[in-house]
Amino acid sequence: MDTPFIYDRYVTGKNFIGRRPECLSLENLLSAGEHVAIYDPAKSGKRSLIHQTLFNMKMGGKTFVSADLNLFNTRTAEGFLTRFGSAAIRSACSTPDEYRTTIETFLGNTHFVFDQKRFSQFDEVVSLNWSPDKNDIRAMFLLPSKIAESRECSFIMILEEFQNILKYDGGEDILKCMEDIFREGTGRCSYILTGSMVNAMKYIFEDKKFFYRMVEHLPLRPVEDKDIIEYVVKGFLSSGKVIERDLLLGTCKLFRNNLWYINHFISICDSMSKGYINEGILMEALRSILSIHEPRFCTIMNNLTDFQISFLKAVLDGVVKFSSTEIIDKYGLNSSANVKRVKDALMKKEIITFNEREEPVIMDPLFNYWVEKYYFERG
């Protein structure tokens, strides 16, 4: 069924709402040749923001080439480097002959080659004929800027799920090499480094301080209630349906203005009604969306230790300081050393993070609601 409430892909144009300041900031940074890091939980709107910004830049007459590489299913340094090269070259070239020429021109003194057989069998533009060394890694990270110089345009390289580099053997060596390239300058190329594993990205950029003062962190602010409500009301009106704005305020609060969840939830409401959307329909839609995500939530809880569950309960109770004797005794956390271990484990599992005020936050708003209402049976 057609619906104005899109949640299965990134959006641009009329379906992109809010975050105009972030779009403007990102456009200004890219226009100035800066590198940008964006790390927020999955389905926060990172990709929509990026593509809306690129759309705005093209409409504004800016000339650039962009390549997008998602590292979610890449587990080796070799796989990352060949896919990186393939994405960069495909963005600027379109034929096998152009692929071969580009590799020979810009990667000629490396172990990267154009292998016609592998291209025919696996659609692989860049192949390796030996294990990559530091010179290979360096040459690969310089490839986008060389392509940009040859075409006299800018290059925007987007690396999604950037934190996965830490999973590779020698992952930190790759980051160090990339950091050296950034320090020396990347010419006409700007990098956008995104990640949905917030704590892993914080480890790279804030704890280990990779790319210190070389990459600008662009946080995503919540889309304002009024923008979301206006968008939903107009979406329903387009099909002759009506919803009270006060009901939508509760929806924004429940999902913490997460547009992916809201679009999914509202699309369920849309499918359940032919006219007026009342509170009963919203409650039925809430049960439906919970049933979709409940297996995932149950898996999360089943993989937690008793200490981790107690810590999570303390977070829901609004506890901020976890190492006091009173809190340790109340929640059975054993000791301050154990508190740190439990905290680190929950952060590594990307269940909680800590904001700028060092307050714990359960990152998934629907999981927050489910675990409090159904697991701890409160509220």
C-alpha cells in the first residue's frame, strides 16, 4: 500500500523534515573541504541528512563526485580496501577500460590491480594480487583526491558504519594511516564518517582521539515536535484522514522524535483506519509495532547478566551516580569495580550511552518503553 510515511529507505525532498541547521552546517563544512563525523544510533536519519545535503549542493550548482561505502558486512582490511577502491572508481568511471586505466594511473605502484576475471565473476573493480602493505593503504586513501584532481572537481567519500574498522586485524593501523593522510591534507576530497554504534565511534574520536582537530563532529538534534506533527497531519490529510495533534505529541514523546519509528508507527495507524485516527487505533498500532520488535528485545535481555539487568533497572529509575554504597546495595551491584565492568559491558553492547552531562541514556526509545513496561512490569 502506498503511504506518505516512509521508513524503509532514506528520504529527501518533501519527505525530509526538520534538521535544516544540520543540513546547512554539513554543506558549509563540505564546501570548505572539511571532514565530518556523524555518530548517532541506527535509524536516526544520518543517511537522509547526508543525501538531502548533497541534493541541496547539486541544486545550488556545486560540482562534485560522491561515493558511498557501507562497512556493515566488511570484516577484513583487504575487503575494506578493495571495496573502498571500487566505490571510489565506480563513482567517476563507467566502463572496464576506464576502471583499468584509473587503477594503473593512480594505483600503479601498489598491489591493487584490475583483474578482468574477477570483474567478470564477482563484479570486483579493484583486486589484490598480494597482501596490502602500508604503501597500499596510503595510496588507497589518496585515490579519491587524485580522481578529483584529474577531473577538476570535489570528491565526497562517505564511509558508513565506520566503527567496523576496529574489527579488522590491524584496524587501528588503518586508522593511523588514514589519520596521517588527513593530517597531510586530502586535497579536493572530504570524508563523511558515520556510525550507528555510538560508543564505538566515541572510542575512536573521543577516547583514543583519532583525527583530533581533523574531523568535525556533527551531532543530530531531535526534529522538533511541531515539524513532525505538521508532517503527519498533512500526510493523513492527503488521503482524507484526520488525527488530533495532541495524540501526536504523545507519539513524539514515546519515540523521542525518532522519525524512523514514528513513520513506521504512523504507517501502521494509516493501514488500520479509513477516516478518523483515534486513541484506540494508536494503542492497537503500538501493540503491533511492539510485536514486531519484541523478539529482538527479548534477545537483548536474554544476553544480559543479572548485574547488567540490575544496572539497567537503575538507569530506568533515574540513577546517575552508580558507585555509591547506597546504590550498590539497593541494586545488588556488588562493588564499584563491578559497576564499571557492568557499565562498560552495556556500552559495548550499545544498549546505553552517556550524554554530555554524564547521564545514562537507553539508546533505543521503543526498547526503553518495552523493558520498563513489559520486562520490569512497571507503568
